[in-house]
Amino acid sequence: MMFGGQVATVASVEGMPLAQPCSGVDLATAMVEALRAGGATLVTEAATAVTEGVPALQVATATQVLRAKSVVVATGCRPRLLDVPGEAALRGHGVSHCATCDGPLFRGEEVVVAGGGDAALQEALTLAQMCGRVSIVARFRPRARRAYVQQATATSNIRFIWDSTIDAVLGEDHVTGVWLRDVKTGETSDLACAGVFAYLGGIPNSEILPSSVARDEAGFVVTDLAFRTGANGVYAIGAVRAGYCGELVSAAGEAAAVARTIAG
Ligand SMILES: Cc1cc2nc3c(=O)[nH]c(=O)nc-3n(C[C@H](O)[C@H](O)[C@H](O)COP(=O)(O)OP(=O)(O)OC[C@H]3O[C@@H](n4cnc5c(N)ncnc54)[C@H](O)[C@@H]3O)c2cc1C
């Protein structure tokens, strides 16, 4: 597994008390280096199952089983897809989730960002620096923090298409447009564009946990205020957890709290 998580592809991390602007990849690299310097052993494999073995908990990977008294699950989320015709076939051919990596491919062209939350607006602002025009398509009025909405509103090549949803991604071997539907009137229209970037929240990576760990209806892990799950010794922190507030600074705080609890 790669280290870095959802923020690894972000051009400039917001909301962390950093001395100077920092990209997601630089932040992740600094954290990995700090862990190594602190003596941590890093295993670059996916965990496939966490089980309540006796006497220890077990974390399985494809090649080994690790045993531990405590397990902290910080597996976060994977991006929620539009789940519409054309999206899967055109992934990598105009459909993307990474503004920083793929934005330069659409220099001067029109792109569409789906979603109205913080991530959607943050990435739309990144794309606006490279692309000709960025259309933000969202079902609801902005849910993002006010500063992002104000910044996007003041950016001449960003426009909002509210109360709308994408019903299809159009194109044969690359994206040529999207099919839009006004969710209030039902009216449909097509919008020509070269790229589609969806930021619709995440699906929690909680499948590896045992059945004794409660999840909410969306699959987010339910914890108590000390981040304990229903399985003895198993904690959950960050974006995989129900009630997580969505910012790196909170994930770091949750990690510090659990580390203190485990250290006793
Ligand atoms: C586009 C975008 C921009 C954002 N910008 C900001 C920002 O500027 N500031 C901010 O504070 N927040 C930002 N966020 C939110 C922030 O990224 C998340 O709150 C944060 O990443 C949550 O961290 P996490 O470690 O809980 O989960 P994640 O970041 O999702 O990391 C989970 C990690 O676990 C790994 N993993 C998953 N399953 C397994 C498994 N089975 N075995 C081993 N490893 C596994 C994944 O590969 C990943 O590396 C942004 C989010 C997005 C999508």
C-alpha cells in the first residue's frame, strides 16, 4: 500500500498548522520520515482482515499474519463514484479524481467538477489555474466552507451549476461532455467538456474489520469517545470512523489520543 491517503494528491494542504504551504505528497513524505526516525516498522501491504484471535488480535496481509494487543484502524475512504454510464469506460481518458495530477492535461479546456463540498471546491480552485473553464455541478447549494465558496465565486473561470446532477459521461475514446439533469425541473442538457472530476465523499474501507465492530448504514465504524470499537483492543480513527469531522488536524488529534490510551 502507498502511504499518504486521500490528501496525497492535493496541491496545497489547508487547515494544518504548517510553517509554509505544503503539498499533500510532501506532508505524507515528512510523516513517513518522522515515523521511520521514531523507530516504526512500515509494512507496505494491504491488511486483508483483522480478527479477534486468542490471546492477541491478528492482522492478516497477503503474506503474513501480524499479532498485536491493540490495532488502530485508519483505513480511511475510497472515492465515491458518479456511478453513471460512461464513467468506468472513460476512467483515465478524461474521468479523474486527481486535479493536481491530471489537471495539466486539460490546459485551456473546459472541465466539470462534480460535488459541492470542501474537496470539490478546493480541487476546482486548483483546476481553475490550468483549465479554460471549470463548471461545478452539484445537487445542493454549497456545503463547503464559506472561504472556498467566496474564492470560487470570485474566480472568473469558475461557474456553478446548482441543483443538477450528472446522468452520463459522454465520449467514445475520451470524454467529450456530460449529460446533466436539473433535479428540480427534470430538464436535461449536455455540456461539452474534456475532463470530469468527481468529489462526492467517500466509501469507508471498513470491510476488513470483524463483525463485532459496529458500522453505521453507510459502513462507517462506530466508536465511543475514546475511539474504541466493539472489538476489544481495536480502535478506529479518521475518515473510516462515523462522526469524523473531515480534517487532517482532527485525524492527527484522534491518533494522538489513541496512542496515549494504548500507552496507558
Ligand atoms: C481532494 C481532497 C482534498 C482534501 N484536502 C484537505 C485539506 O486541504 N486539509 C484537510 O485537513 N483535509 C483535506 N481533505 C480531507 C483529508 O484528506 C481526510 O480528512 C484525511 O485524508 C483522512 O485521513 P485518514 O488517514 O483517516 O484516511 P485516508 O486519507 O483515506 O487514508 C487511509 C489510508 O489507509 C490505506 N488503506 C486503506 N485500506 C487499507 C488496508 N486494507 N490496508 C492497509 N492500508 C489501507 C489507504 O491506502 C490510505 O493510505 C481532503 C480530501 C480530499 C478527497
